Amino acid sequence: MEYSAGKVDVIVVGAGHAGCEAALAAARMGCQTILFTINMDAVANLPCNPSIGGTGKGHLVREVDALGGEMGKAADANMIQIRMLNRGKGPAVFSLRAQIDRRRYQEHMKQVVEQTPNLLLRQGEIIDLRRTEDGEAWECVTPTGGVYTAKAVVLTTGTYLAGSIIVGEYKQTSGPDGIHAAIGLSDAMRKLGITLFRFKTGTPCRVSRRSVDFSKMEIQEGEDVEPFSYESKGVTNSASCYLTWTNENTHNIIRENIGRSPLYSGKISGIGPRYCPSIEDKVMRFPDRLRHQVFIEPLGMNTEEMYVQGMSSSLPEEVQLQMLRSIEGLENVEVMRTGYAIEYDCIDSLQLRSTLEFKKHKGLFSAGQINGSSGYEEAAAQGIVAGINAALQVQGREPMTVDRSEGYIGVLIDDLVTTGADEPYRIMTSRSEYRLLLRQDNADARLTPKGREAGLISDERWNAFLEKQELIQQEMDRLEAAHLGTGAKFQEFFDERGTARPQNGTTLANLLRRPELTYKDIEVFDKKRPDLPQNVQNEVEIRVKYSGYIKNQQEQVEAFKKNQQIRLPEDMDYINMSGLSKEGATKLDKIRPETLEQANRITGVRPADISVLLIELARRKGQK
Amino acid sequence: MHNTTIAAIATSLGTSGISIIKLSGCEAFAICDRLFVCPGGFLSKAPNTITYGKIVDPATGETVDKVLVSKMQAPRTYTGEDVVEINCHGGMLVTRRVLQLVLNAGALPAEPGEFTKRAFMNNKMDLLEAEATMDLIGAKADKAAKVAIQQMEGALSKELGQLADSLANVCAKIDLSTDFDELDSFDYGPQNVARELGPVREGLKRLAGTFDSGRKIRDGLLVVICGRPNAGKSSLLNRMLGEERAIVTDIPGTTRDTVEEAISLGGYMVRFVDTAGLRQGDSLDPVEKIGIDRAYAKMESADMIIYMIDMCGDLDKQVQEAQEMCQKYGENTPMVIVANKVDMCGEEEAIKLLNNIQGAQLTSITLSALNGLGLDKLQDVILKQCATEDDLMGQGILVNERQKQLVQRAIAHLDRAVIAGNAGIPLDVLYTEISSGVQALNELTGRYIDMEAIDKMFSSYCVGK
């Protein structure tokens, strides 16, 4: 028997990284919100790697934080090691990556959710989703008959939706970490006319610390860097990670057993390693590489479980063991949890708008892995956008979107809604056209105003933000105006560094633009240098040093914005538009891009198609 | 997309044996049927056939002309739509009348370039091919037409495509190296980028270099004829043209403005500009002075300068002036010193005189503009300037300012990327220069174009094509 269990503004289905951000955002914006979880002990679980951040992903965490999200703060509070990746590369790809105490992280996030006003965390599976009879709201039904009504629903089902676990020839209906899967909701969605896909992802073994010979591995310590959140005070480095390598023997074992891998289809699609691949994928795709990195990472401070990063696999259990034991330092390894592949239902993300609302279902949103993405950070990023927009809609306010030139959140969502995902979508810096502008150091400058507008940024933080931006501008102006002295001591400095002596009267900014000199280096010439916070120094250095390139990229953004302003009317009849290629017409009709710029990025839409659209627009203009 | 049918006179507006009226659009057959009378009726004719019959004014029943009508069915036509071509045998008056009947029967007058615009929109050609088509129609000489055909067949698209692929390859390697920490043994740094961009830059620079040749072929070789008043410049021009176009008199300074004429010389178009006589002194009236200023301006942009010495005039002053011209323009522009009127003043003296003039790219010729002596030699010298274009046949050529500017923009960005790479600027930073270069090439091939550009391009182009 069903019963009416209550009526709220927003219901979020699933309490993973997307769900937590969505629920927190909606509740903090003043909406009465319920966050459903299948299992109260699985809130904000990290079922794969015990880490947050990484190339591109670290950027997302900072952007979520800038919008007023929780992931960065929770990661900062529960990290056991942190490093800045890609220091040897360039400022666009500097990325924070932290090892996380998995259990503590979950507890922390659960408590934040529990303590947030307007927000109820409720254990319960949602097995049916339908519109209310008047069509104005949504009903979510639990197996025990509770019917919960909400003006907006955010689906954040992760890998639970009709999930099943696969290890070699073994297959079992299940969510991750042995928690039961969500059954029933898929059918309800199909009934609504929503197109579902089936995606797979995987995770490696967890092994026992005492069975690993760390003396044969390279140790990796943390670094003293800035935390993820602009509100956190500092970082913690209390644990070490270890690096070892696969070898020819490992690869032979994989090749011999490749036929038994369910994840490996035998087909190589796409070019290059475009997502987080399993070890069997890596070995088969890159036959020339004689070894691959393997990181051994602790799952937390109160556990002996270690994560074997780089060895994600769905090969049979005994093959996984054989493969691990062929690796230096893992000769006697004991497996505690077997690596597995997980298969789950997700939606065709082309059905969504950039607010993450379904185009055909007002008030229904979705975020995270259900949208075909992979990764905690990608999930959180979508979660906060969906949560904010659900709340804005309930409150009758204008939607909030992030465009491609404003953040990786924009890139991620725009890719999902305009090109779609045909494999789990992972963020990468190369997915952005403007990555020199979308740096992790300036995520706050890019997105805090949007978070403030939504109502997720406190006065205190807003003032601190404004002050920081002011300091950066002042210091940049000062460096541009400050001239270098001409003393003999200065000349010596350049001779010692083996670098050309500068011309008389050059500015400190110009000096900093030399690739070989850092902001710290030129301090010797800079008597009036103010005492500035490290994050201000970092940003000033990048913005001055690469100012020409940044300007270049800003010009590209201008061109992008110009094309973005060309809107495609909703009544465009692509199917009957003569001149469009057949594939172009089909894609345009299905996706119905909002702007010409989006149309241009749809796979299958050719340059000639764009010309046809331009001329059609000109024709319409002429008719008016 | 188009539910209108357009029509225009497709042949040039002048008296000629045959004039063609072209119709394109879904109603093309039906409209033609309303005027065209032939055995069995026009609609019953098979596609891709030519039918003899007559054009009859439906209002009066009067036969206007006897015509041949071609029927071409979509989509395998120039525009991708149904096309009808009416070959009229009458003169201009009749042709215009037939067009009027076609318009009365429901066709709309075509806008400039609209046939090609429709072809472009119907995916019959890409942007570069459409541009080339317009060149072809504007082409005044054989060679220009050949180059245009070549570009129309996609020589430029193909070459740009290859260059864009190379750039994409560099970008992919940068992406791989920046995004994947795991692929640390993938050793790809700024210096690699600098090295690999080399061939792409060379390709683009070669293309940029073809603009000048492309322009010469398309717009014609610009030859400026200058010299003292009454040296015989106008006579030479008339000789070349074979008709009295410039004003020739015995009064110095008759040619007050620059006069330009184009002729076809060995298949190339050559534009001769007769300048006002380079007279100096206070006696110049203001109009004459303007003429001289224009003459100097023309010389700046000339592909070749001919300085003509009047062998019957004041030789010292002319030799001095010729020498000055050689110094002023000789570095950049091929010079020809022509000693004219050798029929009257003696060839030997002229040869001696010419030997005294030195210059970087100098040719000397003795000539009689009056009786044509030495004219063939001068034509050879001019053709030599054109003949280098043969080297370009078979390759992509930039034919207009739009293309040139975009290629130069791309080169500038890649140049900066190479400098940055050699200086060790990180990959993700110098990537911005490469992507700006790619963007310029995308604009060139039409991946990125704005509406204004399209409209401008197609309207600068004659009606009926």
C-alpha cells in the first residue's frame, strides 16, 4: 500500500558525490530537500580510488568550491597526502591531487548533510518516479510504499542503477562495494520516454599493506601546497604512496588471458587513451610500452587496505592475482577485495539542457554517472549545477549555467549535452579550448560571482574573495610599473644565471616573462615587494608571466562568444532543410542545439552544414 | 530550403550570337513550360536533354524567339536544384523580353551570385571552391581560368587540409603529454613542438607567397609605362592594344590621368597603365600635378615599370631620370628601359646610351612605337614576368585578400609558437598560439565564418552565375 509520505521542494535520489552537492546546494538556497540513499553507510562513498583531484579533476574540485560546494572542504579536512601534479608542465595543467581517508571522508560528508538546515537525509530506494496527477510536481516512491512529492527531482544514481558486478565469468546484480543495486527506477524512467544506455567501469584490487614489499618501490611523499578550498586553512601530509611498474611478464599474463576479460571487447575505438582505462586496455592499446606505472595508495589511516592504482581490471580473480604477483614488490601480495567491472544504466545525456534538466521533463534533473560521466569530481561538478538549477526553478528564478570559457564544469556539461558520451566521460584539460584561462589557481575568480548570485557564498567569503582579487590586480600593476635598477650587483645575477642581461630600465614584469625566471627569483631586484599570501603570489606570477598568451586566449573567447550569440530558433526544421548532410540533419534534429556555436561542435555536423545554417538564419532575417 | 525559383541572363550583356537565360529552383520546369512550346510538351521531356521549340508570350500568343532548352534535374545540377537553360538566338532585346516573360511566369530575378550561393548551400561546393568559381567567372584570361578551375577542383582545400592535419597531430601530442601523467615516458616538450611546426609553417609560407602570383593571374600583371611627356608612351600602349584608346597628341602632357588597359598576352592578362608624363617645374597646372602624383602611386604597386626614353629629346635629363627610377624602384620591381623613336634617331646611339644605365633587375630595349620595331622583344620581357606562374600550376594558390590575411595570421601565430617552443615555454601555454593558428585556418576553409562574410562574398559577384 502506498501512502503519502510528505511534500518538499526538491528530492535528490542518491547520496554520492553528485547527490550530496545537489542536495546541499538546494537546501542551502532555502529549498526543503530530501536526500535519499540506498544505504545510510554509503553516503559519499569512494568506491574506487581513495583520492580526489588529479589532472583536470583538481580543477573541477576548485570550481565546485568556488560555486559554494562541499567537496573541496571535505577533501581538505580528510586528506592524508596532497601533491601538485604536472609541476614540470605548465600552469594550465597544474593539478591538485589528494589521498583521502575514505571512511573519515564519508562520515564527514554525512554529518555536513545531516547538519544542514532544510535537508533531510533519508535511507530508502526510489523504485518509481512519476508526475503527480495535476502534472505540476513529481512523486518518488519507496519499496515500503512512501510516496514523496517534490517540485523538482534530481537523479544522482551513480553506478547503482540496475548495477551488476562482473569478475571474469562471474556476474552478480549489485551496486559498488556490495551495496544493493537500484532496481525499478530504470523502468520508471523508460516509461517517461527517457533513453537509457548501459555503461561499464571498473576498479582494481585492494591489497593488504603487510603483504607489500615497499623497499622495492619508489616512495612518494606529499607536498606543502595550497588546499582545494578557498576557505580551508592548510593541508595535511601524514601518509606516503608508493610507485612500482608493470613488466613484460605482467603484460604476457594479460595477453594470454585477454579472451576472458568481459570489459575488453577486442575493438579499439577512438584515438589515444581518452579515458581512465583498465590495465588490459592499456596493454592492448599500447603494445609498444614495456611498462606502466602502478601506485600503491592507502585507503585511510585506520585500515591496512591499500589501493593498487593503475591496475583496474575485470579479468578473472586468479588472473588478477597472478598479474599482481608479477609486479616488483607485490610478489607475495594478499588480495583483500577483488577488482571488478561494474555495469549500470545511465541516460543519453543529449536529452538534457545545460542546466541538467531534461528537455522534455520540466523539474526533472540528473547529475553524475547517470549522465554518462565517470569520476567523483565530475559527479560533484554536475551535482552542484543540477542542485542550484532545481532550487532556482522552484524559486522561480533565472537558471544558472557555466559556459565553456568559464570553467571545466561548463566544458563537462556542454560536452555531455551537445556531443554526448559514448563511453564514461572523464574530464581532461585538453577537452577545453581555453585551458590557459581555466586554471586551478583562478577558479575562484571565474566562478565565485555565480555562486554568490545563487546564494551559496557567505558575506565573509565574498569579501575575502574581493580582497584577494584586489591584491592580485595591485601586484600585477605594480610589477608592470616597477623598473629594474642598473647596479653592478644586478648584472652579476644575470651572469651567474647564465641568462642575458636585460636592457636598462626594463620592468619587473618583463623580467618575469623570461621563461627561466620566477617571481621568487626576481625578488632580489624588488625592494618594495609587499608581503602577499602564497595563492596571490602564484596567480600573479602566472598572469604576468604568460600575459601575452592569456590575452591571445581571451581573444579566442571573444570569437567564441560572438558565435555563441547566434541562437538557433527552436522551430528550425532540420530534417526538411535542403543542403544539410543527412547525418548533420539527424544530429541537429535530435540534439537541437541552442546556439550555432554548439551546433558546430556536434560530431557529424560538417562545416558545410554550418554554412547552410548561417544562410538559413540570414534568410529568416531577410524575411522579417 | 529554397521554395523560390530564380532566373537571370547568364551570358554577358552584349551583342552575341547566343544568349542564355538560366532558371533554378523547384518551379523551374513548370515556369518554362508556361512559355516554351515544343512537340509533346516540355514537362514530358527526359532530364538532361535539349529540346528545340519556341518561346511564346502566353498573353498574346506571339512567338518571341526560337530556342534550344536544356532540362537538368536536381540534384545533379550546378545549383543542386532543377535547372533550365534557354538558349535564345536573338539579340539582347529579345533575350531581355524572354527573361521578362520568365519572370512574369513566376520566377524571381536572381541576386548577384545567387546561383553559386545556392550551389554552395546545397553542398555542391565548399567555401573555397565557391570563391574559385567566382574567380573563374571574373577571369579575363586563359591562365586565370585555369587556376580558378584548379582551385575549384579543390587544390587549395586539399593543401590546407593536409596542413591542418599536421597541426592537429601536434595538438594531439601536446594533449597526450599534458593530460596523461601516466605516459611519462612519452617525451614530448616545447622543443619538439618548435621542430614539428617547421614544415607546416613552410607550407603556409609557400601558400602566402602564391598570393602575389595568384593576384597577378587573377587581376593581371600590372605594368606601368612612364617617361617624359611626349616620349611615346601612349603610342606604345596603342600599339599593344591595337586600337586608339589613349589620347595621342603632340602637345606635351596630354595624358593627364593614368589610363589603364588590359590585354591578353600569351594567355595572361596584362594591365598597362599609361601615366601622366613625368614633367617637373612650376608650369604644371593643378590637374597635371594630380596626374603625376597618381603616376607615382601606381609605380609603387607595379609588377613591372617601363621607363621610356625619347631618343629625340633631352637625353642627359632622361638618362638621369631613368637612373633615379632604377634606384628608387629597381630593388623591388623589375625595370625595363625602352629607348623609343629609334626609327628617327638611330639605334646604335640608343644602345650606347642604354649601356650607361645600371639597375638591379634591368632590361634595356630599343624600340619604335610608331612602326612596331622591338615590340616583340618587349612582349617577351613582359611574358617572362608572367611565365613564372607556370610553376604554380597544380598547386593551391591564394587568390584573394581574405585568404591571404588569414594565412598570414596563421603564420604569425605559428612563428610565435616556434619562438616560444625554443625558449622552453610550457606546452599548455604555447598551445594558445597553435590554436589561434588553427582558428585562422578554420576561418579560411569555412569551419568558422560569419554571415556577413558570406553575404559580402556572394554579392560581389555578377548576376546569373
